[in-house]
Amino acid sequence: MLLSGKRALITGSTSGIGLAIARAMYAEGAEVILNGFGNADEIAALQEELGGAAHFGTDLTDVAAVEAMMAEVGPIDILVNNAGMQHVSPVEDFPVDKWNLIIALNLSAAFHTTRLAAPGMKEKGWGRIINTASAHSKVASPFKSAYNASKHGIAGFTKTIALELAEFGITANCISPGYVWTPLVENQIPDTMKARDMTRDEVINDVLLVKQATKKFVQPAEIGALAVFLCRDEAQNVNGANWSIDGGWTAE
Ligand code: NAD
């Protein structure tokens, strides 16, 4: 199988996109290491489904906890920085603690895992770093100031490490989905209704899907398949890319 013998740490993999990436990598023979929050029984079931995968409930906004997790995980071949959160609010009302949390999780956590995983990958002479960015790493939408800033930031961070690590057989790329129906999207609907004075259906059709030319939500499994492709040896020259999977949103 394509990823036999590879160890993959996928952050935010107890739900949504991260879980789909973990499933896709496990199906290709990788040893997957899970991270994220959730119900203990549901996580235990996921661990079993994924071949007895290790799980770290580490809060990635806590730098010391990330350092402890990375030390316990040890050397990895594949790092997927995927954990992320959203908050929707006009900038003048944007809660400062939410701003700090979103930057810490969506951007700084990827810096910390990367700086700690890079030496092991360099030693192996092979590595894949995949960062789940967003269409919001390329374009903005109103009322998402922290999220858009964090996602534009991770796109720049990814390009930088792509250049730094390329000669060691390591690639770094972003995957940038449009809207994917996950708890992250579902949970932002009430605040978006408030910020834009819209009904739930108006938010879905006139905000979420309006720019996706396909008029369809992206499926988590499609992102899993793309992440697996980026791990192939044939993708060794795909480096520093920011790969859209957004139904055409950012083509406009
Ligand atoms: P989700 O809410 O389904 O999953 C988020 C995951 O992150 C969960 O496993 C959660 O437990 C974990 N997490 C949250 N806070 C954490 C913390 N402090 N420490 C560790 N883990 C934490 O969301 P999703 O939609 O699957 O989003 C995954 C990534 O995809 C995010 O980076 C998000 O910005 C990005 N993304 C999502 C969409 C979308 O439409 N859903 C679109 C573009 C990009």
C-alpha cells in the first residue's frame, strides 16, 4: 500500500476533515496518530476503527502541551496541521480572547508542530507537511477577521517551510477547501444569521454556497484523497503549493 511504514500525525482528527484525512491515510497503510477533542467513547471507537491508533487530546493552543505531545509521538513521516476553529463577528465586536485563540490554533500550532517534527523528517530524508488552510487563505469574507488572518498566515508559513525543507526530501503544501459540511461550518450559521440578518437557508444558499460554482459542499473524503496524493512519490515536486478544492470559488 502507498503509505505502508509511514507514521502520520493528523491534528484535529476526531472530527470532520481531519478524520477523513486519517481514514484515507489509514486505508493506504499508514500508522495514524489522532489528536483532538470529543466524547471519550466515540474517540475510543475511532481508535479501534483506525487500527488501534494513538490519540492525544492535547490542546494545541498550549505550547508546552504541544511540546510534550511531539516528544511522546516521536519521529513522524507525515504531519497534517488541520485543527482549526472559526468565530464570526464584526471586527469592532470581535472578542480579543477569540482572536488570540484562533491565531494560536489555526496558525501558531502549525509552527510548533512543524519546528518539532522537522528534525526527524530531515534525518529520514523524507517528509510530507500538509496544512489545511482554506479558500480564506486566498480571499476574504466579512466578519471572519481572525480566521482569514490565520489562514492567509498559514499559506505564507507553508511557502516558507517548503523552501527551507525542500532539499531534505520534505514537501510542504496547503490544501484549501471551500465549504465542507462539518461541525465547524454548522456552528457558524447562527452567528452568521445574526451578523448578516439572514435566515438559516439564506446563509446556506446566499453565503456558503453562493461562490462555489458547483453549488455543492466539498466532501471530507475528497480532501482525504488529495492529502494522500500529496504523499505520493509522484508528488515530490508539488511543493509550496496552495491547492484549492473549493468548487471553483477562488477561480472567480
Ligand atoms: P471540525 O470542527 O469538524 O474539526 C475540528 C477539529 O479540531 C476537531 O477534531 C477538534 O476537536 C479539533 N480542535 C479544536 N480545537 C482544538 C484545540 N485547541 N486543540 C486541538 N484540537 C482542537 O472542523 P473541520 O471543518 O473539519 O475543520 C478542520 C480544518 O479545516 C480547520 O483548520 C478549518 O479551518 C479547515 N477548513 C474547514 C472548512 C469547512 O468548510 N469545514 C473549509 C476550509 C477549511
